[in-house]
Amino acid sequence: MEHIFDYGVKMSHNIPDGLHDAIFRLLKLLDRFHSEGNVSEREFHDLFENNDEIWDCLGYSRIISEPTCDLVIEDEIAGEYIEPDFFAYSEYKNRWEIIDLKLPLESLILRSEGRRTRFKSKIEDYISQVREYNRYFDEHEHRKHVELRHGIKIPKSPPVALVLGSNIKQEKINNITGRYDIDVDVYQYNNILDLLKKRFAEYYGGSEELPGATIATVIELTKRPTDSQEYIFDMGQKLNSNRVSLYLKKDTGLNFEMITEHGQSRSVSIPLGENLAIDEPVVLYIEIASSTELSYVRIFIGAKIMDQFLMTEEIPIDIFGDDGDMRITFGANMLGNQNAAFLMGEHLTYSKVQPLDTRLEIIDYLRDKWGFE
């Protein structure tokens, strides 16, 4: 299966689709692997296959998953075909490469000679396997076969990359891979995770230092909203200034509204549908940062996948005031008016915007507690 990625123009106020989800899922897989060990290569493969942001961070724009390549001439390669995990096209190097995924078997810093020996042996086994892939393409007939079957041109002796391990010194890896006559790189899982987090930080900047609040809950619509504003929460100092609200409405769905200190209203709407359906509970995670120079809201919502929506406004709004005085009401507005077509589960409120890792822990806690898969 081939994937072609087109991200379009990336603006500072719009996070690429799948970035938050890639970090969330990769962290979960690595955590399960380190704590329980019952994670298969298939699970890592599925994550990589279905998340374009991982490949984009590594510099690849197209992939073909599990391409079967028949042996059309006699060769010393075992079997009737080879099947790498991925062919991936490098935008920077203008060429197709072979990518093979392995489990992060050696995921701690190597301290003992025994572990170094085991790691060296594993790496050498993996390189021997991908070396067969490399040798396959030494034959012109094989390169022609792949071009006809998959529609791409793989060069002779193509570069190969292994994805494995975490927190292993690059020098140790180079000492092993440097002894082979093929072009082989190693991507470590922790480095890929760092690249994803770095990209996330590029879109968010240093705004976590701003005064703010975090609200996390589980919400379930019981019927379609009415024409009235059905408040999930309402917070601020006054009704007509320095106020932020999240509410449901029939025609516009989920609405986040910010009212500035001068009474100007700015809002963003998320239509009801796949991400917020009747009788289907979802995790709702909101971050609000507020100062006299910059304000923003980030809304993460979803059940199985944490879809994301974001609004950033460079407008003056100060919901906390000089003395930190602020009112927050759940399930109603500041006046206590209620007309809710939804149920709320446990809601968690924090007095500041949480770091990325903490956000993922909170989301994970709610997902587990409320039985999300």
C-alpha cells in the first residue's frame, strides 16, 4: 500500500493532522514495551504505516508498505521473494530507500559487556537481513521487476535504514554499521520521538509559560443541541469582557468563544459528527493561556484517536485578573442558566497549561478510566 503525503502550507496556528496522535501512540507503545514487553513488531509497523507525520519528520514523503519483490532470477537469497517493511522516498536525497522496523530490544543505556555483546549480535543479525534486500537490487532484472510491479525505481545497492533501540550511543552503532559494505543507517525510537516533540514545540512555541488553565473531562451527547447555548463550562471575570466559554449549539456544534477586555468576541466552531456524536463518550481536553499580549485555546477531542482543533489569537484577554480572581462554572454559564444536552464524567482542572508529557498522561488516564480502547 502506497501513501503520498501532502501537508500543504503549515501556518503557526495550525498543527498538522496526526502529530499529537503520533506522539501519543508512540509513547504508549514504548511504555507498554518497557513495562510489559507484550508489544509486537506488527504494532510498531501499523503505527508507522498509518501516521504520515513520523515519516515527514524523518524526511520521507511517500511510502510503500510491505512491498513484495519476487526473485525472478536465480540468486543466493533464501526464499522466493523479499518483503521489506517499507520503501520510502527521501525528499532531501531524491531517492527511494528501504526501511525495516525492529523492536526496541535494547532500550536502556548499555552498561555491561554482556549486554554490549547481545546488542552487537542483534545489530549484526539485522544488518545481515537488510543486506539481502540490498543485494537483491544489484540485479537489473530485479530492479526492472520492482519498477513494473510497484511503479518506482529503486537504485542499485539502495540505502537501507533500520528502526530499533532507544538511548544507545550513536558511536556504538557507528562502530558496528561502519564495518559493512552497504549504506545502512539506524533510527532509534527515542530520537524519532524527540523529532516529533520538537515539531510539536515549533507549533506551540514557549506559550506554556503563560498564565492559563487546563480542563480535561469525558463528555457524552444525549441528544442534539438546541438553539440555546448549552454550556460545558464558562469562566472569567465578567459576562461581557475577559471571558472564555465552551458551549454546544444546534447549528454550529461545539463552540469556543473568547471575549476580550474591550468586549470583542472571537470564536471557533467544531461541527458535530464523527468526533462528537450522540451517545458516544469522548475525551475533551482544553488548554487556555491568557495574558494582555497573547491568548490561545487548544481543544483536543476524540474517542479512539485524539483529533485536534486549535485557535490562537493575539488579542488582549485576561481571565485571571491582577489578583487571580476568576469564576468557573461547569454545565452552566456564569448566571447558572442550564440547558444541557450532554453528560459530563469526571472533570480535572489545573491552574496552568500542562507540558506535553503531562497532557498525554491525563488523556491516557481518562481513556483508561472510562474504558476507551
